[in-house]
Amino acid sequence: MTEYGDKYSDDQLIAKHQEINHKIELLTAEHKEAVAPLKAGLELIKGAMLQRLNARSPDTTQPASSKTSHGTAYRIREMDLKILDRSAALKACLSNWNTWGSDMLQIGLSKPEVREYIERSDTKSPPPGCEVSHYVSIGVRKSS
């Protein structure tokens, strides 16, 4: 078995799990509290550097950077994406599948819906083009 083997009862193992988990929660909270001001400082520095780079190079479509002996700060132009019309976006990808649609479209399926599909299926198989594997894990919760 594991390091704990058969030396301990289920109750003792669960108690030890809860004790360790509690310590982890405390240390995680302490760490989060300790690093919060440091992270805030980093954000202030990054804000100041971005203001400087924007002042030196106002065209934000162009790269801008400041290389020093301690490192380089550089402006990053990022993008957020929100699909407003799922049907229109899907139609556009499928209509242009061979040019750019297959690269752009990412498909994911809902696990609960796939599970329900398998349960209702006569063959107890996943949807076509899908493979399902199962694994066993353990959960431990506090007693109420």
C-alpha cells in the first residue's frame, strides 16, 4: 500500500488529511497576504513603464520597449474576443473550413451532456468522433 499502509484506521487517515489540508489552507492564506503588497508594487511599476513607453511611442499598434542593464520592458498589444452570435461564427468557420475555419474553430463538449448521451444510447457509446475514458479518484470532505 502507501506510506500509511494498514497502520491507521479510515478515521485516522481522514483526520490526518483534514489536518494537512487545514495547514495548507493557512499557509496559502499567509502566502497570499504576504505577496499582495509585492504584487501591487509590480503592477505600479508596470503601469509607470507602460505610461513611459506610450509617451515615447504613442502609436500602440507599433512595438515599444526599454532595454536596460537589468532587463527589458516591452509593450504588448493583446486582444480579447467575445462571440456575440454563435451561429454566425460557426457558419463563417464552416463556410471557410479549408482556408481558415479549421484553424480558428475550437470544439469542446459538455461532460454532463456527453454522460447523458452515453446513458441514453442503445450502444452506451460516446458521440461519433469522441472517445471517453474513466478514472477513479478520491474526495475527502469535512464531516457536518
